[in-house]
Amino acid sequence: MGRFTIRHDALTVTSDEQKQMITGVVSVFDKGKPSGTMEPAKWFYNKHEQEPTTEVAIRRAFSGDLYLVLAGYNPEKQTASYGITINPLVDWIWLGFGVLAFGTGLALLPERAFAFAAAKLPAGAVTTGLMLLLLLMPAAARAQHVESPQNVPVVPKTQLERELQHEIICMCGTCGRQRLSDCQCSKAAEMRTELAGLVARGLSRDGVYAYYIAQYGSQEPLASPIDKGFNRLAWMFPYVMGASGAFFVALAAVRWSRRERPAPEPPSPGRNARADKEKEDAALSARLDDELRDLD
């Protein structure tokens, strides 16, 4: 049983006006130390003696639950057999359901409930809480994605600027990697203005790429990796692996189809004799049928 050990102590039989109860008394040891007793039972209700109910004894613990079922019993000899089940970490499942229920209830609360709760706070509590959130999550505060229809669109002045707006990603961090040409947040408007200035200074496409790579420390601002060096190799790797796999599968199929099949075994003498005898019997039967037909 691993960490649990059980010991059968006694088997009791009691009854009242409605039912008869057969109960097993079991001592439980957890890693060799006494951990109390458990009492699984069978209850026989009057007029339903052939349909007893099983009363499961359950020992709950943070690490898991222990279930005992009275499977067989002999009150005269005071012997019994038990079904034992250990379900680990059951309390964690209930804790998870509690968290889900709490989160669901919190999400279903109307907005006026939050306004009412905030109104009950002291005057400086809200400001202090906001300051703490800003200190703990500065990156999230800077990367907040807020779409604003009041942003003045930056109209591309050149074909290169228009193409780059489709090739550079908004780096607000919360827009789902939208391109500058699609995103409407304030960060995207700022980057479009910045991009227009870079193109106006005469930077080429590679120069703009290098500027954003140096600013953010990686190729993350680019909608697609630069088609050079290792990036090209990484792009080709899945196709090379797929082609190689298809080639080896085709090679194996060709070799399997061309493999030599075993030559048929030559007929044994005994088999030939048996076949000849069967032919002879068939000929005799046909001859007999002909003669009987002539007699008729």
C-alpha cells in the first residue's frame, strides 16, 4: 500500500428498526505511525435485504484520499476483506474548481459593483494602489494597447514607406503583432511617424531594418525574418526534412516491391498420388453414372 498500512481489528453487527449494519473496524497507519481508525460498512434495510448499500469510509488528507470498502465478511470468524483505493491530490481538484468558480463570479459582476467598491476606499487608497501597480508592472503599463480613433493617420509618401508599414510590427506588445498599416493604437501611430522620418532621411529598406533591430535588440519588429544566412537555412530546414522523408519512404516502397518472393514449393510425391487418385475416382464415378443411365 506504499505509505498506508491497514489492520483489521474487529467486525461488528448492529441493528435497529429499519436496518442491520455490519461494520468493519480498521486501524490505519501512515508511514508506520497510527493515523486513526476507519469503519466501512454494509447496511441491509428491512424488506430489501438482497440489495445492501455500501458505506465507504474516507480518510481525507492534503496529499490524497484513502477509500475503504467492505468487500467480504464473516461475522462468526471475525474476518473481512477490504477494497482499498488511494486517490492522490483530490483536494487540489476541489481547490481548482473553487478558483474557477470565484473567477467566474468575479467576471460576471457588473461594473457598478467595482465602482461601489472603489467608492468605499479612502481617498488616497486608489492613487496608492495605482502607483504600486505601475511600479510592479512597468512593462505592462508601457505596452498597454489602447485603440484610439483620434490618431491622425500617417499617409505614406513613397512606395517604400507604404511597403515598410506592411513589413514592420507594432511593438506595443498587446495588439497581437499587428502590422503598422493595420494597428490603430497610439504606439503604432508613434512608430508610423518614426518610420516616415527614417524614410525621409534617405534610409533604405535594409537601413530601416537595421534601425529597428538595433532599437529592440532582435528581429522581433519585423513581420518576417530577413532572408539571409541562418534565417534562410532555418526556413529551408522543414522543406529539406520533408523532402528527405518522402525520398526515404519512396525508396523503401520501391525496395519492398522489388524484393524476391519465395519460389513455390515443388509438389511432394504424396500430394501427386493423392491428386491422381482423386482424378481416377472422379472418372470411375462418371463412368458408373453413364452405365446406370444406359440401364434405365
